[in-house]
Amino acid sequence: MGFLDTLLGRSKPVKPDLDQLFGLPSAAVTLTAAAGFTPTGEGSVCFAAVEGGAFAQLKQEVQGLLDAGAKQDGGLPVEFSRDSYGYTWLLSRHAADDVTGLVTDLHAVNSVLESGGFGPQLLCSLVGFRDAEGRSLALVYLYKRGTFYPFAPRGGERRDNALELQVKAMVANDLRVEEDLSRWFPVWGAPGL
């Protein structure tokens, strides 16, 4: 980064660090102990789909890999869906106490897409949580920033900002939390939430 970049306020993009996803199991323990939010066993990866044979082959490879693991563990196959913005979501399910297995799946999906040259299409990954009152929460990993943020929907298209800030403070020792609150994008209706 040069002098003009600093002067004009441009910053060097952060290189994604997919290994940050492996901080989620310890964050799950923290959330359970500090706030009563337990993992749902569901997580998802969001990406912009690309037309073409290479991308379709990678998508099939990912689905085959994760479905084989799910079948072996007695779990459910992965599901693909498309949201109203045209983004594709891959939903993976595990037992609620198997956050490590869920994170391994999410890491594998991100890694396969990245190594296949489709890293720029990756948007985010999330892991869902719920408390005894039925409130939902997700820890969202921003691929292009290499950071996490909490997302707490309240019904409709409203969020519980106070809870999000509390969760940010709780998991700050477990995860690299996104400091720029304007990047805490809502993921309404995301699979796994």
C-alpha cells in the first residue's frame, strides 16, 4: 500500500483466512455458557453462482463429498437454494453438539470453491444458534474480510442490535470480529438461521 492509498483512505483488502472458521466451536461454548445460545447444528455457505461446466462440476463434487459424509454419520444430505437476490446457499446439517463437524463441512465448501478459482464468488458462511426463548442468532463469516459478526433477527425484517453488540463482546476472544458495523449485513431468511 502506497502513500496515495493512505492519503485517499484506500486500504489493502484482507486476504481470506478460512482457518478462522475453526474458532467457531470455542465461540459456541462461549455463547452457550455466557448467553444460553446453543448451536442448532445448521450452517450454510452463500456464493454467487456462475454459469458453466467447471462451476457445475465443482458444485456436484461438493454435494457428493458432503452427502457421503452425512450418509455415513446418519445425517441429512446438503440442500442448495437460491435467495431473492440470486445468490446460492448450501445448507449443511449436523447434530447440534457437532459444531466441529459442521465447521469442517463449511470449511470444505469454501476451500473447494476457492481452490477451483471461484473465491471471488464466495460471500459468507454462517452457523445458527437458538436460545431457550426461541431467539435465533447466527455467527456470520465474511469471506472477503476474514472476519465474523453476529446477526440476530427479531421477526419480520428487524434485528436485535443490542444482542448483536453483546454477542460481539462475548466472542471477541474466540473470533476475529468485524469492527466496521456497516459491514454487518442482514442475512434475512438465510438457510441455517
